[in-house]
Amino acid sequence: MENENSLSRRSLLCGLAVLTLGLVPDKSLAATGVKVLGSGKVRVQLKSNPNLKKVGGVVQFQDKSGRSLALVRTSNAINGFRAINLSCTHEGTKVGLSGDKWVCPEHRAEFSVDGTVQVGPAKRNLKTIPVKASKTRVIVG
């Protein structure tokens, strides 16, 4: 009986550690209404992604080459979006959203939601990708 309780406590602690470190992706961040165009650019439909209605909203998706990208709402302007590559600029590990910042699970570098480096060892901001926005969609690339 004691082993069952220990295992249960251990499982609980491990699960909490994973959630605290932000290693489990937030499914609400997965973009819908995303299409990779023949040109390699990515079209994100705004009506399919309610997270992007408010400043600070984020969705994640992959481009044609499989890179993990995020689209962030930076202002209420029509063109108020920033697309960022989610590879840490320190050693290339994929960063994950933890609260209102991106955190690298490898060495704990931290970036603001718009990709600006906040805590090292990374010294450079997350790379941005050009965007063109309209009232209904954002083209990334």
C-alpha cells in the first residue's frame, strides 16, 4: 500500500514539475485556419483564431519547412502582428510559452511574448518573420 501512495505522489510531483516548466504545449495556442501557400508563405485566418483578437494573443503553427512559429498580436492596428521563430537564439531549442513569456527548456533563457530577450544565456531576440495583415488574415513569410 505504501508503494502505491509513493508512486502516486511521485507521479503527481513529476506532473506538476512538467507543467511548471512549461514543457506541455498549451493546446489553446494551436492555430486553426492555417494554410501553407504554394509560395511557402503561411496564411492565418483571423476569425478561426480568437486568441488573436486581443493584444498579447498568441497562436502557434509550422511553416512549410517544419519550423515552429508563433503569431503574436502586438497592437489593435490592422498590421499589429509579429511572427516569430520559436527556436531559441542561444542553441536552437524550441521555446515554449509559460505565462506571458517564452522560456527555453534547455538553459532557461526567457523572452517576452513578442520575442525580446529578457534573461540569458540568449543574447539575441527571437527571429522575426515578415507579415502582411488585412482585416481577415495574416500572411507570414
